[in-house]
Amino acid sequence: MRIGVAGFEHETNTFAPVKADYNAFAEAKAYPPLVEGGDMVPALRGKNIPTLGGIEALEAAGMEIVPLLWCTATPSAHVTQDAYERIAGRIIELISDTGPLDGLFLELHGAMVAEHVDDGEGELLEREFEAAWGGPAAESRHWLAPGNSAQERGRVHDG
């Protein structure tokens, strides 16, 4: 089975004074900076990051890993529209370019708010499922609805 792996994490504190622009993800301070494709897995190895645990579990199960993109930024105010659309757009482009996938492993924080999207992860999930399978996933086994995620999105994606 071919499993696409991606991460786009941000803990938004809407009351904070500084927004997360693209450079906040591209030049992450405490974690690896934005990384994609074949550079992703080596950049995450040895780090205490959920995506790496997912990759190791998928590898142990004999799955083919298709690294897409991983990034995070320090908690701050809203993700700028530019940053959100550039990163989300690149993930969608990579999903579309990679060929058929049997599944997606996604590391999402669950508290992302962008300047133009209140539920950053829910919006991203809808776009990813559309790119990978043409609509909501037929089988999504695990969906933990974070505090600011729209409940209807949880119903759409929970198998």
C-alpha cells in the first residue's frame, strides 16, 4: 500500500501579536524547517515528532511511504493567508503529482486558524481528500476533532 505522509502544524493563539508568515514555517526554530519529498524522512529521523513515529509504524507494516511535505511554526497568531495557501497548495500539488495513494498519514495540530480560514485543518483535509480521491475519504479510521474544528468535518471524515 502507498501511503502519503504530510504534516502542517500550527498552534494558533488568536490573541498573540505576531502572525505566522511563510518564513515562520520555512525557517522553523526548534524543529526542522519546511521540508518535502525525499528530504523529508532524513530531516525528521532522530526527532521526537509524531510524523516520524507514523513513518516508522508504516514502514514496520510494510507500507510504501510517499513523503510529501512537513512543516511547523512556533505558536503565534493567525497563519497568514499567503503562508496557508502556499503550503496547503504545495501539499495538494504533491498529492496530485504522486500518483494513486491508498491512504494519507497527516500530522495536524488541530488548532490552526488562518487569516481567511477559521478551521485550518478541516479546510486542508477537505482539499487533500479531494486531491487524493475526488471527495471525502471512504475510510478514515481516526479523526480526533480538535476544539476549533467544525464538527461537520469530523462527521464527513470519520469512517
